[in-house]
Amino acid sequence: MDALTGAGVYPFTIAALILVGLVAVELCAMLVGFSMSSLLSHDLGHDSLAHGGDHGPLGAWMSWLNAGGVPLLVLLMVWLASFAIAGFAVQAVAHAVVAPLPALVAGLVAAVLATPATRTQSRLLAHIIPREETSVVSQADLIGLLGTVVLGPLDQGKPGRVRVKDRHGNIHVLRARAAAGHVIAQGAAVLVVDGAAGLYEAIPAPADLAARPPSN
């Protein structure tokens, strides 16, 4: 316990606790058909930063750091994990060689180490994590696609999630409700028929279309 609460490692313990809290909040949000990740990405303009829309120093730095274009919440989680791991490792090495470093010095070293590690990991995670809708593919482009309910069932209440593949082969996870008069079970094939303001409407996929290979 002392190794996690010592004066020289408390910044890294705090980072680890924040990471655990974010993971817990995101998991709870997903259970009720919501996503903190998509909300944060939308509110902070993740898409424009990830695709070079902001030409200022911050935009350039974010573009470099988030080379894979993963959601901002995921990027934050990766950085927190990298910072905590680097910090504990730095202090362990320093303790074995001479003595633990001051928290500020260790924090600066860990931050420097965590930044390129975050960039590398974001590029790897981009191939694994399905992307929310981005400005590269407009909302209209996703209407008419077949998908699969990955968080449901879908009804006219709280939105669930539908996974689709666009014409470029990219996977998107869309916030969606069922069209009026429908209740669609999780795992069912659907057809996206409408959408506005980041929320889509889906119906059960017609039999002839549902027979096609699933988009996921």
C-alpha cells in the first residue's frame, strides 16, 4: 500500500484512480444506452482536431498525439494509463539506484514518456475500436446501410447502438432508436432509414437484405 500512497508516487496513483473511475462511468453509461466517449468527442470537436480542422498549435499537437483518430475519452484513458505506468516505473528505478525522485520531477519525466506512448497506442487502437460517425462520412451517407444491434433492444425510448459498415469498409457504431411501431432485439439485423443530430432510426432488415453477410 505504501508503494501506491508515497509522496513520490501520488500523482500516478491519482491518475490510476481517475482511469478506473472513467472506465466505471463509461461502462455504466453504456448499460443505459449512452456513451460518454461519443459525447466528449462531439462536444470538444474531436473530429476537426483529428482531421486537421484546427490549424492552431493545440490542433497540431492533438493531431500528432491522436494519430489514430480514436475517441477523446479513449485517448485520455490511454494517456492516464501510460502516465501512471511510466511514473511507477521511473520511481521504482530511481529507488533501486539512489532514491525516489521528487513527485514533480517524476511527473514531468512520466509525462514526457507517456506522450509518445499514447501516440503509438492510439494508432494501434484505431484498428480495433469501432469509430463513432465522423465528418469524413456524413450522416446521410450512413442512411440506407444494413447493421446489427449491438446494444439493445431498440424501441422508441433510450437510444441503443447499431453497428454498420460504410462504403469505405469503416465500422461505425451509431446511436439509434427503432422506428415507430417496432421493437428490435439485440443482435438483430436492421436497416438504417433516417437520422438527424447524431441519432438514427432503424427498422428490422427486410428478409432479402437480412440474408446478406452481416456488416460486422
